[in-house]
Amino acid sequence: MLPDAVATADLDNKQAVIEQVAAMFAAAYGLDQSEVLDSIEEREKLGSTGFGNGVAIPHARSKLVNRPVAVLLRLESSVDFDAADGMPVDLVFGLISPENAGAAHLHALAAISRLVREEGTCEALLEAPNAEAMFALLSNQLERDAA
């Protein structure tokens, strides 16, 4: 994940969140924003990517990338994301994987899932003073998990 792929925003609905995630992919990775948005919206039509416990993981596969790429958005106010547990969302991890990356896409989703289920991770991300601190927390966590 790149430093530019972590941000905070004050948004008030699910569609605005998805649009912001697409904009973040465009800014951080140079991807076509409208194509990313279309891909994420298509996936969202299959069912909400509201993971639960205040986290959403909007994701899609796309010909725009040759490896999985991710963004993290912390919301200033919770947003209803139609999560299975009914809880609103504060943290949004976006994921775009190559079209043919079945296993790699599932592994990336699983890694995000493990990360957000780990005790204290979400709380630390929510309490971080800014996007730079959030990026540092994620970087440290990913380095530790890779070791």
C-alpha cells in the first residue's frame, strides 16, 4: 500500500464512500476512476461488502492492475453500508485485483479480514491522528505479519 492510498474523509452515504474509494485508487495508482467505480459498483450489486464491526471492504477485479492494490479510508462519521451485522462503517479498505487473480484476490481479502479482526487494529486506526499515522500503523502491522 502506498502512502497516498490512505486518507480520511467526511462522507454521508455509501455511494459517496464508494466514489471516494475509486478516486483514491485513481490518485494513488493512476487507475481510471470511472472504470474502478464501475467495477466496485458491479460487485456491490451482488451483495454488500460491509464486512461487519464497522468495516467495509469494497473490492473488485479489473484489467487495470497486474497485482492486488489497496486503499484505506477512515470516515469522520459512521456511514450505513448495509453490513450483515447492521453496524455502520468507520473504516473502508478498498481492494482491486487483476481480472484473472482468483486465488490472489481471495488471499488479499483474507489478509484484510485477518488484519481488521486482530484486537486493537481497528481501534488504533480510528484513533490515529492523521492519514500518515494510519499508514505507519498499517506498514508496521504488515511488516510484522510478513516476518
